Amino acid sequence: MRKIIVIGGGAAGMMAAVAAAKQGASVTLLEKNEKTGKKIYITGKGRCNVTNACEQEDFFGHVISNGKFLYSAFYHMDNRMVMDFFEGAGCPLKEERGERVFPVSDHSSDIIAALSREMDKHKVKVLLRTGAEELCAETVKSINESASETGQTIEKRVTGVKLSNGKVLSADAVIVATGGKSYEATGSTGDGYRFAEKLGHTIKEIKPALVPFTVKEDWCMEMQGLSLKNVSITLKKEKKKIYEGFGEMLFTHFGVSGPLILSASSYYVKKYQNEPVTLSVDLKPALTREQLDKRLLRDFDENKNKQFKNCLDGLLPSKMIPVIIKLAGIVPEKKVNEITRQEREKLTELLKNLTMTVTGTRGFSEAIITQGGVHTKEINPSTMESRLVKNLYFAGEVLDLDAVTGGFNLQIAWSTGYLAGSSAAEEREEKQ
């Protein structure tokens, strides 16, 4: 029976533990927190967006970093299999707008409970408040017919884990599922990068992703707390389009956030982190400029004796009206029937192209995920095993893998965790 240690009791770690134990391995999961699933607990605003029910071939279009690397992992544990897994573990699911999948209860704790039941069922030993200090490895000579004249090659092999208390646990395989650097309060403190780097792995630069934007313009802050639905945005660096999308956004005390902005941020940090770029918001994407102009004419005609500041209620949220009036440069007390064609055209342009300057992003404490991590070229995509160190596997956010919002990042965790666990549990002959 193979002895496997999983470091990290998050989504990828718990799934890896279950997958390995199901195949008969003796599994010990190490979690430095007082309970497992702390980050799962806060995902989806406490509801947990488990996965996305999109068609299989559409999944990879939502992955930002190294989508091709995920092919094998995804097809070993795709989104439908994940849904079946949780339903089978006693957690009924539902599908919402955007094909996002949540527990019927709207409680992320039910997802954690389902994973805990599966771990109990398959006799996974969970050690809470138990941190890993470093990985234990040895250098060995192995027989390799394709090697040099001696027929031997030198290789590194993991043998166990040294705990924070100094105790060493031996293992036939170790799975690192320690997460990234986002939401450090949940235990994601970058331990996995340290473990990997010490054993010779390359760490791609880590950056906060799915993270709110900071914005230069003060008028954004005047709309703090205002949420907009059904708007479209375009993010550009000079003339180069970085991202465009449709959905919800939120104005904050520092700039903008919300699902649409978070997805845009991951494309932004990939190439332009902390560089100024232009964010344009179309407040009325369902209308062309001509249609919007006709709508304004109609509204103005119905309110021709009102002051300009009192005729926009049917068009905009009340919190946005003073800002739009200021940006339009139209005197608030001006009678509607006195507004010129040029002024109306400027207002139309403003509603179709509300522009602000993104100056950067918030930090890891507000980032949903981490972009960057262990270089995927050093990992076998068919098994999640390191190409540099035998019997060492990686899963989840510690790897250089990330996607947009909507359940895709958790799907990456489930898929890579499942493949790492099932691969690590396979009995293999080691040539000495």
C-alpha cells in the first residue's frame, strides 16, 4: 500500500486525498489551519461557485494561463464529473446564470462537508494545525537503458515531509496543494513555491489576479457602492485591446471591482501589471448611438420644462447622475428644452463610452487567485508529477494556471487534484 502525504487542505488537496485513497493508498493530509477548506468557505461570497456547466470544449476558452496543459487533467475529472461527485457525496447542486454551479443550499460549508465525508469514508488521515516545513528528498542512481555508458542516471526523489515541529513523516509520494498567495488569512502564504524552488523548480512570477482595479479619476469614488448590471467594458493599452466583456461591475472607494472587472484584471496583470491603461464602459450596450440619441430626444421631449438634473432618473441610477452631469459639462439647472444638439451628442458619447484610467490593482489580500507559480513545463500534464523530482506531485493554485471568474478556477483545482491523487496512488516498479 503506497503511503501518500498531501500538503494543503483546500480544494485541490482534499480532492487529491480522496482520489488517492479511493485507489487504496494510505493517505495523510496536512493542514496548518484549525480546519480544512478555509478558502472554499469564502469563495462565491460564501456560496461557493463549484464549477461551470459549460460545454467541455468551451472550458479551455476561459483559461488564461496554460490551458493546453490542463487537457489531460480536465478529461480525467471534467465539470460533469465534478458535479456528479458532489451530488453523490450528498451535496445537491444548481445551475445559475452564466452556467455557474452552486450548492442548492447556497452554503459553501456544504461543499467542504461533502469533501470531509468522502475523506472519512476512504479513511484519509487529516492532521489539523500541522504545518509542513520542507520536503525531504534523496538523490539516487537509477537504471536507464537510454542513459550514458554506465546505464545509470542520477535522479532526485521525494521521501517525505519534515513538519514544523521537526518530526519527519515518510511517504512514497507527496502532493503539494498549498494554494497561491491570495487571501493569506486562509493559509495561502506561498509555502508551495518555497518547497518547489528548493528542489530546483522554476517559479513564474506571481501576481494578484481576479483582483479589483485602482483608478485615477476621483469621480469614480463619488459612486462608491454603486453596482451596475448589463454593462460592457473594454480595456485598452493605447490602441491594443486587452479585454472586452459584458456583465456586472461595482464602483469602490479606490476604483472599480465586480465580476466583469475581476476577469479583466487577470488579462491586465498578465502583460501590463501597474501600467496605466484605459477602461471604457458602455452603460447602454443594448442600444446603438443612434438609438440612444432617439431615446434621449424622447425623454427630453417628455420633460422639456424640467431642469437637466431632474430628467435623467429613467436613464441612470441616482448615484451616477451628478457624476454624468459634471462630466457632460451641462449646467444642471439648464432647462431640457434649451439643451443643444452638441450637448446631447456629448451626453450620448459619455453614456456609450464612460472612460477612466486604470493605474494598477489591489494586492494579494483582495485577489481571489494568484497568477504565476510552479512552471508547468516542469510538470508532467498526464500525471501532475514533477519532471525534476520523482514521486512529487503538484495540484491547484500553486501551479501556473488560472482562469476567469465563473467556477473555472475551482474546476482547475478539482481536475489537477484528482489527477495528482490518482497518479500518485498508482503502484510502480522503481528500478534501482
